Amino acid sequence: MTAIRQTSDVVAKLVQGLAGIDAAAWDACANPAPERFNPFVAHAFLKALEDSGSVGDGTGWLPRHIIIEDDAGGLTAAAPCYIKLHSQGEYVFDHGWADAYERAGGRYYPKLQISVPFTPVPGPRLLVKPGARAAHDEQLLAAAAVEVTRQNGLSSVHVTFLDAEAQARLAGLGFLARTGQQFHWINGGYISFDDFLATLASRKRKAVRKERAEATSAGLEIVSLQGRDISESDWDFMFAFYMETGSRKWGRPYLNRRFFSLLGQTMPENCLLLFAKRGGRPIAGALHLIGGDCLYGRYWGASEHHPSLHFELCYYQAIEHAIRHRMARVEAGAQGDHKLARGYLPVETYSAHWIADTGLRSAVQRFLARERQMIVAENAGLTELGPYRKDGGSVPRESAHDD
């Protein structure tokens, strides 16, 4: 544990991993409001990544978390930080920045990443305990991240998938603001899946019904498992499905088998596993994580491929779960404008970047201004092309409390 900076009443420290940090103290900063619980910044989730070896030596993700302690030694703020030796597993792409800087003779890696590894899910990143000093502690975390970058000769700090308000506050501290795009399903207060379907244009409504029928037309059974009902055998199947998709898409999947066991042991009630079974044996699966007011789609895979089965397990079953449990939204991961036809609308995502080299900083700033214009225009066009009725039928919108 290394002190970064100290004042009369607080000290900012850099810690190598979560093992020595009290889980309750971390979670009091990460998730102070149960109704807005974000599982990905919970101590248990981040520690499972470390304990499984999914992050750490040999992965290019070295845990170096920043914490703020008061004069009594109590944790008042924290940030999940990693020294990065590459730009993999981030989903806010800066490979072009790295290439340009290194062609010009600079060294882009290592850099400091404040994020949840391998997880393109918006949520808090500068975690502060509520109270009179919360704003001050957030500024201390940002200043400490910059100080770590300077002290260690790193190129930059990247805070990814934070909320818009936090991004604006960081912009006031000299960070560059970046906008991205995802597709989220917003619950319009529906009482059933058919109630949701009624808001779609007729042609889209028929297409959804056709896909749902097609997904199980081969006699497949959809099974939902949650909490302690998920066995190690179930995790074996889900890991195999994850590896099938990951090996095909990325070449080398990020997570190992032990991570899934640790997740099931430490956060069982936040795990929702959906299987498609043939003759009682899973042939496809999707893992979702349950938050306070949101269902987060994470991983999918299959040993048999059936038309529309991916849409059923990843999108339609998630919508049904959210409606049944009165959840505000479903976030189905990064990218994918194919989600639009299934009721998921484009939303903006946010990141903030502090770059040490003034030349690189200026070039990135110009790039981000152009990128933001394109994303705003694209989101507006996609929303207009969305599946919802244009004849006065209810079209869901993000509520004011959503990130």
C-alpha cells in the first residue's frame, strides 16, 4: 500500500488488489443505494476477477486501486484502477490513439484504466460514500489518478462507462469527454410481454413473434435458474458456451472457469442463467446479472445453432424477466444495432480521458469533437428508425434517474 497524497484529514493510497480492503466499506462507497445496485463495482465481483486470475500478472490488467481514508482510517472513497499494458477488454477503443502516438515516438503503454475489466456496463467509477464530503472525495480520487500517472510515467488516465454527470465533473478537472453508443431496452411500465409488443409497429410485432416461435420450434425447452439453484454443473455448461463464443469472436476469452464458480459462490442472487435444453441437456445459454433496477446481459454461447435462439435467450427472455420484476431497463452489452428491431433503443455512453502529452491531447480532443457529432446524429436517426409505433403508441424513454 503506497500513499499518493495526504492532507490534514485524509490520505489517498494505491493498493495492489482488494484482498486487504473490507468488503462492506468498499460497497458502502460503490453501492450505497440498494435500489440502484450495480453488481459490477461490488467488492465481490471485482475480487472474483482477481482471485480467479482473470486479472493480474500475465493478463495486462494489474490491479492498482485508489482509496481515500479519513483520519480515523475509514474508507470514504475508492476507484477500481488497473495499470494496462494493452487496450484489450475495454470496449472504449483507443488503439488508434496508441498507434499514432507510438509512430510519433511516444510510449502509450502502460496507462491507467479506471473501469470494470471486460465489462462495457455503465455505472459509477469514482466511488464515494454519501455525505457532506462526497464531492471533495471524488475530486481527490481524480487528482490521485493523475498523480499516479505522473509519478509512474504513464501516458494517460481513462475512466470508462461512467455516468454523464460524473463525466461533466471530470471535464471540469481537465479530462476529455468521449461519447459512445449502446442499445438499452426501457420498461414503459408494461404488465406483460404482449403489453410491450403492443407498442411496436405491426410489422415489427409480427417479426418478434415469428422469431420467438422459431427459437423453440425444434422442441427446445427454455429453463431459468437463479441463485443457489445454479450448480457447478450448470457453470460448466455456461463456461463451455462462453468459450465457444469468445474463441470465435476474440481469439482468447478473458475469463477463466474459476471466475464463474466464484461469481456463483459470492453473488448467487445476482446471477440469472438461461438455458435452452434438448432432452434435459443444455445446448445454449445466456448469463445475465441482476442489479437493483436493471438486468444486465453478459455472456452467451451454444453448442447447437438454431435460428433466433440467440435473440430469445439474450433479448426476449431478458425483457420478460424485467417486466415480471418491474425493472427499469435491460442493458444487453456493447454494440449491435440488430438490437433495434427487438425494442432496444440507442443511448449514449460516456468516458473521460486525461492525457499527459499536450500534443496527443490536442489531437485526441479534435477527434472526440468530430466523433461526438457523428454519434449524436446516428442515435437520432436510429431512434427514428426504431420499431415503435408512430401513431401515438407509447415509446419508452430513459427516465431521469437512469445512467
